[in-house]
Amino acid sequence: MDRKRILVVSDSHRRSDNIQKIIEKTGPVDMLIHLGDIEDDTEKIKEWAGCPCYFVCGNCDYDFKLQNCQIINLGPHRIFAVHGHKYAVHSDTLRLELAAKEMHSDIALFGHTHVPYLYEGSDITILNPGSCSQPRQYDGRKTYAIMEMDENGRMNYEICNL
């Protein structure tokens, strides 16, 4: 199994230039996942990333080609990627977790809250990279996440600051 680096971003809200800065900072990645509220041209993000890209529709997106959810198979993992607004993630992640498990996923990715979050449980990991443009957490830092899968399929997660 190959090592993989996955860039996870969310809630860029027409500030895709921040995604370009993140790509320049992190170096090459094998995959990019954007968790919605893009409100911008996904084609330029694909061009900057230079790798397979997955996008989901957020509550502020009006690109009807965007899907509400993406299921991504990656090595031994199955990723359930959504924006989160349809799962009441402002109150808790239970609905999201149940939906991910129903889809036989062991990783659930969401955005919407603009606050980074990472929970690593025994049967599921739940990750929100925060917002790369409009953060809402106490320190006000723009954030994104890097997921790294090693050659044995083990996944490591890091929430990073722009």
C-alpha cells in the first residue's frame, strides 16, 4: 500500500486564494477534499492541487453540480465527507457519526462550524478542519487538516494553521 497525504479544507467562502497558499505551504498532496461553502471556481482549486479533488456542497454553495456527500475509498478506509449543516453539527456530531456508520465509513469529515475538531474513537474518526478563511474558534486562526496514511494503512491526522 502506498503512503498518501490528503489535504482537507472547508468554508473558504470565495477566498480560494487561501487554498492556494495552503497548497504552497504544505507541498504536494495526493488528494484534496473540500467540505463545502466554496462559493468559487472549483476548477482553479483542481489546477492548483494537481491531484484528485473531491468537493461537497455547503449551505452557501449554489453550484448544482456539487454533491451533498462524497464516499471516498482510501486503502482500508472509507471516508464519509459532508458539509455538516444537514447533521446538526453545531450541537453535536452524533447524527454525523450514525450516518457515517450507516455508510460503512470509519472516517467522517465535516465543515460548517468553522471550528476545528478531531475525535479519534475505536471505530470512527471525526474531523473538521475548521475554516481556511473565516475561523470562529477562540484564537481566530485560519485552519486546515492533513491526513497521512502510512504504507500499512494507518492514518494520522493533524490540524494545521495557515
